[in-house]
Amino acid sequence: MRRPGRTGGRRGAQGRPRRKQAPPARRGRDGARGSRQDRLLDYIRKTNVVEQEAGRITQHTGAYVAYYDDKPLVFLDTPGHEAFTAMRARGAQITDIAVLVVAADDGVMPQTREAIDHARAAGIPLIVAVTKTDLANSNPDRVKAQLAQHGVAVEGYGGDALCVETSAMTGEGIDALLDALAVKALELDLKAPYDGPAQGVVIEARVDRGRGSIATILIQEGTLRRGDPFVAAEYHGRVRDMFDENFKRLDEAPPSIPVQVLGFSGLPQAGDRFDVAEDERTARDIAQRRYLARRDMILASTRSRVTLESFQEQIAEGQTRELRIVLKADVSGSAEALRDSLEGLSLDEVKVRVIHTGVGPITRSDVLLAEASVAVIVGFHIKALPDAKVLADRDGIEIRTYRIIYTAIDDIRAAMLGLLEPEEREVELGRAEVRKVFRLPRQDAIAGSYIVSGKANRDALVRVFRDDKEIAVTRVSSLRRFKDDVKEVDTGYECGIGLADAQDIDEGDILQFYTIEQVSRAPTRK
């Protein structure tokens, strides 16, 4: 993680030493369930975010400013569902302190362990917030013991990690948590340069009706002001307006302050670098060069893709298959997280490839891309425009839209299993003992047999065993009882069995009847 206090020696645009001050410390909140995270932040901010999230699970990465003792605290609210691994990892890399939220009734969950790993990888200090301590079945001591098993030793359990017991319902421990954050920020002595052109990172981006492209930027160095020219990925612009998370207009944004910026020429991706340029021409030139480089990369990738005909040939030859997806979401963070989750479903036999990720409603362009690429369209928290839906219906392009991310993942996983080549499995039907062999000119040998177990079916496959060794593989060409043709003969009955192209049959041989069934293949993880 890049900490603002480590920028000593850097100079501003005019070559003057850049003034460094202590900015608000950035806290990333990680946890196992989004609803308890949101309730905790709601109590601190006196808001009600949790009721607005589908499934009451944090679906988006939010950046918020709260105040304690008249000092700002910046929270990056990263989703707690395990599918948002990429978003949580990005949040850990741009925070100064990580708050691990664990419910006192649930204890340490798989997502909790994942959050611990992200904080460790980022090298940032961890503060544990044990929530729901007001519940009758809460057990904070069990949580602390479980954390110790996963390398997070809190105070009183052989370590020095700060741990605060809280309740978002009663407010218990909230002040103690904020005190712990303030103390830890003082210990880290966080500083960032306020002078010079602003630099930061895109936290979230979306298309806002009436405002156009808008992105949440976390300023890391310098101060962003209205009218500043900037570049982010292959997009450029001038800061047309700035707002806080409540859409209160701002004139400037110092380090560690999240700000919503209007004026982008396009929609950047979450995690893209944001830099103020010397002037608009410079910003436009940088963005153009980046666009051309990205276009060349896409065209090179497109030229290397197989056609539908060669794709069919690969299937026939047993080579790798792909499920192609065009993915659209309401915000870039969700699109990125869902893309990583879907591509993570790839198996040895079937690969998932998201060929396009975008933000906003599904358009005709998305449908045309899906048609040309033989892909399905997945939408998250968005709908298809009317003309796009008409085109998709006409051309037979499937559009699936979702409100809950794990529903989308489950559906794609099921679709993948349907794409797997069926596995052939041998099913034994029965066994018979040959008691008499009849050989007729220009006809298959007839084995007068006794069904020892199971049954014999007409058209069944047959293995012939002699002295427990397989000597031939053939099939039933005819099946008769007395003079009647029959479909099957059960255990304990005698019958005449015609064996196709099998002349080396003797009395005492054992016939094993079987068939080949095709079953859905269980997925093999990479």
C-alpha cells in the first residue's frame, strides 16, 4: 500500500517542496456479511444504507466521511460477500487502517479469513470490531479465540491487535472503536502533500441520469479543484463539478477526501489512476495514446480469436470450450467483481471468458457484440434498452439480469455444467453362462445361455470372459426364448443369444451384458 506519509522529497509542479499535513486516515472496513458492516457504518454516519442494498449485502464500494471530535474519518465500505474479492482487495490497498467486522453470533467466516489475508498482503494495521454483542447468543470470546487461530491475536489473547466489542443497535462500543481508530492514526503519523497537482484512484464510476459520467475519486496527494484538467485511463476531462457523498458541492478536495467528480469524457474503471494534467491538451493527448494502445491490444486479441467454424472443430477434437459473456452493471466496481467471480468458475473442460465489461443499460451494441461472439449477456442491477431487447429477441440472444450477485453466479455455473461434454459411464446389466453354442453358415453364432444375474437385453454390449480373462467384445444381435424374439430375459431363464461377429465362443464362457450411459460430468476445478 502507498501511504501518504512516505512521499517526502517529492516536489510540486513548480519545483517547490510540497507541504505535508496529516490528512484524515482512511479506514477500509472488511467483514463476513455486508448487513452488519452497513449497520455499523450507518450508526456512525447516522444513515440507513443497509436497507437500500439488495439482499442486505453490500453490493458496491462506497467512500464516506464521518466526524469524531470534529475530525474527519474516511471510510471505504468494501462489500462483505465473498464474491467481491477483487473489490475488497482494492479497498485494502488504498487504506491506512483496516477494520475487520466480525459478528459475535456467527464468528469467523470464510469471508473473514479472506479479509484478513487482504489486510496482511497490503501491510496495513488491523482493528477488530466484534458486532452484535447485544444478542443473547453472542460470544465475543469465541470470536477472539477463532481469530487467534487465524493469526490475529487480539489483546488478552496473546497479541496486541486492538479489538472493540460493539453493537450497531444500542451504540455500545462505537465511541471506543472511533477512539481506537484515532489512536492508531496518531501512531502511524500519516502525512500527505497538499500542494501540487492532485493524484488519486477511482473508487467507483457510474452513469448518472442528468449528470452523465460521474466517478468517486479518492485523492491521495495534492488538492483537486474545480476546473482542473485530468486524465484517468483512456479518458480525460476537466473537473466540471465536485460533490461529497451527499452531493454537497465542494470547491476543493484535499488528500484522503473522497469526492464525486463530473466532467469525464467516458467512464473509467474502478481502480484506475486519476491524475491532474498540466492542461487540457496534455490530458487529451495522454488519453488518446492510452486509447490507441488499448484498441491495438483489443484488435490483436480479436484477430487471434477463433471463428465459429474452427470453434466447432475444437469441440469435435475434444479441445477446450468457452462460455463467452458480455457483462453490464450499474457501477464499475460491481462489474469488475462479478467479472472476476464468473471467470473464477472456469473448469478444465469449460472456460468462462467475459469478452466485454461495461457500465450502464444493455444497448444494441452489446447485443451485436454478443451475436458476433456467440455470447450471452449478463446484466447486474440494470435493464436492457427497448431497442436492444427487440434486437436480442429477433436474433435469439439471451439476456439475463440479476439483482443478487450469487444468483448470477449460480445460474452461470449451472449453464456451464450443461456445456460439458457428457461423460460415458458403463452400466452392467447382467451375466449369463454359455451352455451350448450353435454355429450356422453366414450367420452370427448363437449361444444357448442361462442368465445367472441381472438380465440380458437386445442390442446390449457384451464382454466375453473365459477363465476370468476377457477374450472378446461384441454386442447382442438377436435374443430369443424358444422360437420368440424378445427384448429381454431375466435371471433364472434360458435363452438363445446371437453375438455379432463372434465365432470364438465355447461352452462355459461367461457373457457380461452392459450399456453405455451419458451422464453430466462433475466439474473439475483448475
